[in-house]
Amino acid sequence: MSRTTISERGDARRPEDGEDADPDTDGDTGPGGRLRQALGGVALVVAAGTGALLAVGAFLGFYVRPTSDDWCALWKSRDMGVLGITADFYRTQNGRVTNAFLTGLLYSDDMRGPKLLPAFLVVALGLGLFLLAREVLRALRLPLPVVATVAAVLMLEALLFFAGTRAYQVLLWAPATISHTVPSVIGLWTVLGAVWAARRGVRWARSAAVVSVLLIGAAVGMLSEPFALVAGVFAVTVGILCLPRFGWARDRYVSTWCAAACLGLLCGLVLLYTSPGARWRRAQRPQEHLSAEGIGEALRDWCRLWLTVGGQWAYLGAVAVGALLGLALAATGPRLAGSARRRPTGLPPRTLLRIAVLLPLPLIALASLAVVFGLRSGYGDGGWSYGRAWVSFLLPLLLALCAYGAWGGHLLGRRLLAPARPRPAGRVAVLVAVGAVTVGSTAALVRPVYDLTTSTVVRAVAWDRQDARIREEVAAGAREVAYQPLLIGLLTEPLFASSYERDWAARCTATYYGVDRIHRP
């Protein structure tokens, strides 16, 4: 029986001239069928393991309690309302209008919003990544191995949330997720919207996508400066490469969409930078003039950042799960090279492949360097270590690593399944190696999730006990109450400063409870 391929409409069709009909990949009795079954088993184990970790992370949202910026957000949302806290951010805090608006919405019902936010992030990011994978495979005219794709998506999510140095801040602490995790989710779904508009081929849909990305870009520019820098680097590059003169695109839709995104991001950053709140914030930390010494320090911080990321060997799981996906594609679908040859492009496929392979990592390196400069400007010499801001470029990095793994796994799988070169021992060795790394990376995340669970639940129990006592004292008429700092996630707690006048967290806590002052027990 000859192998069928899947067209963009999902229709089965005959292999065209120049394509390889590989009977060994059909059925459950041939090498391709046996490899497909084995890969499905490994993928199922990985999906179950990472899915369980993500489920725990989402459930931990119910044990989130106020700390650091939560205290200020709680009382301002309660007393000022959504529009009031938005105006306060613009005039007196940092100018992040969109950030303030989302904060006001999230904290409008006390801590209910922050408790539900982790589950929303897990679902929204996972669904977006799965749909993105489906669109990429459809564009390459490859089938969708559901189990392997789900395993890849869940692995990338688990690595993003748990493999870094600030797991609590990246997933559970709402002020950080609003500033750094939510923008990545917004960007992912905005790209999906642009792809769907292009597939419809209707003028009004493309126009709506361009207008939407302009508005979304402006909003994101006032939400997160690190993400705006990363998104701007990628949008500029893609917009230039997709100009019709280079032959990658038939029309100007992609370039126009990228230009609109860049314009929106620029407008948002300008509105943020010129706001009274941003001017006040810059006045608290006078900006250093650009100098050779400052550039050298920023480059050293950038190197330390990547040494920290490289030290997390669990990130190899992104490459391994990509290879797992590539092997599954090789066992079920047509040759990627054959699919690429059928697509009309103005560049030779080999040149296109070289650019696609070589470009992502330099762009990610450039974007991360821009983020380091921004962190040094906003937080000083130690700003580079604020791992919550790394999400903006870690997600593209994980996607690139997974894509590299899928490409390599597909090429290797096609060689192993070639009828002229039967290699049963090679298939077993590759399967064992890929399975060991993916399962090992999943297992490496168990300890961080366990520690995160323990610290979050223990703090929640202690916090609830203290909160009940404070509310009883306030109800009895107390104007000053004792508060025991409960540290978590390397975040600031009330009573951290040397003087009460400088202790913004303590003042916000006192305002939240409606007392004049708090003190240590």
C-alpha cells in the first residue's frame, strides 16, 4: 500500500513525482509501525509526567497569598478601582498603563484573580503552543502526531515554568506574571491570529489582523518593556526577510503586519517613557551615561545570565522532545525536504533552510542582551539576575531548541527507516537515547516542583493563621498590629527596610488591613 500525504486541507492524495513512497512507514508490523508505537509510548510517559507537574503548578494557585507588590495592588484596586489604579501607575509609579489596568482587574475581587491566574496561564500557553505546532506542520504538509505534539507542548511549558531560577515568580506571583508571562501568551495568540487571517485569504481578515496587532502592540508596549524589546527584534527581522523582493512571501501581508507590530510597540514604549510615573521612577535611580565600562559590565552580566541558563541541563529536554516529535513525523509522514520542494519560494530550499536554522539563536542572543541593558537601567547592577524577566526570550529559545530537535529527529528517522538500509539496532539506540533524555528532563523538574509546593503550602497555612489574628485585632479596634514576615520566592516582605518611612511594603500592608502601622511581633 502506498503512503499517502496530507495536504493543507487535510485531504489524502497520491505521492507526486519525486516523492518517496516508503512502505516501511505504513502499518503496525513494519519498522515504521513498530517505531511509531514505541515513540507513542515514550511520548505518553513524557506527556503524563509533565502534565502532572503543570497540574500541580496550576493547583498551587489556590495557595497563593499576598507578598511584596501584592499588598499595594490589593488596597489600590479596592480603594481606587480599576481606572484609579491605572491613573496612579501612569502618574506616580512607572507609566505602565496596561500593566496597571490588568492589575486592577485581577485584584478587583481580592486574591481570587491571582489564585486563578496560574491555571489560566498553563491552559492558555499550552493551547496556543499546540495550535502553533499544528499550523507549522500544516504549512509543511506534514501530519499531526497528536501524542508527540502534546508531549512537546507540555515539556516546553514545564521547562519555562519550573526549570528557571524564579519558578514562584514566573507562575504564581501575579505582578511578575502580568509583566512577563502574560505578554508572551498575548504575543503567541496574536501570531496565531495573523496566521489564521492569512489562511482565510480574505482582505478584511488580513486588514483586521494588521489593525489588531497595531493596537495590541501599543498595549504590550505599556505592559512589559523586556517583552517589547524581544518582540521588536523578531518583528523587524521577519518583516525585512518577508519583503516580496526576497521571494519568501508572495505579497506584503507579513511585512505589513510586522511593521504594524513594531509601530504599536514603539508607540506604547514612547507613551510609557514620557509618562509622569516613568519620569519619577527614573529620578529615583539616576541614569548612567553610556560608556565603555558600562557596556563591558552589561556584557559580563549577559554572559553570567547565559551561564546560569546553560547550567540548567533540564533545558536539554526541549531538544530531546523535539527529536521525539521529529522521529514521530518520520515514522508517519512524508519527507520534509520533499514537502519543502513543492512549496513555491524564490530562494533555493537549501538557502532557505540555512537561514531558518542559523538565524533564531543570534536573534535570541541579541534580544536577551537588550533585556539585560534594560534590567540594568531599571534595577541596577543586580538587575540581570531577575529571572522573571527572562521569560520573554526563554520561550523563543525553547521553541528554537525544540525545532532544532524536530528537524534533526526527522532527518535521523528517515535515515533509520530507509528500506535500503535497515538498522534495527540504530532505531533502538536512538529511541533509548531520546527517551532517556526526555524522561530524565521530566524527572529533573520533580524536585523544583516539590520544593515549590512545600514552600507555597506551608506559607499559605502560616499566612492564613496570621491573617485571622490580625483581622480579629482590627475588629477589636487595634490601630497597630504585629506582622511576622513570611518570605517566599526571593520576594520583598513587609518590614524589610531599615526605616518605616522607606518601607513601602509595610505601609501598603497597613493600608490593606486599615491600621496605622504594623510592627514585628
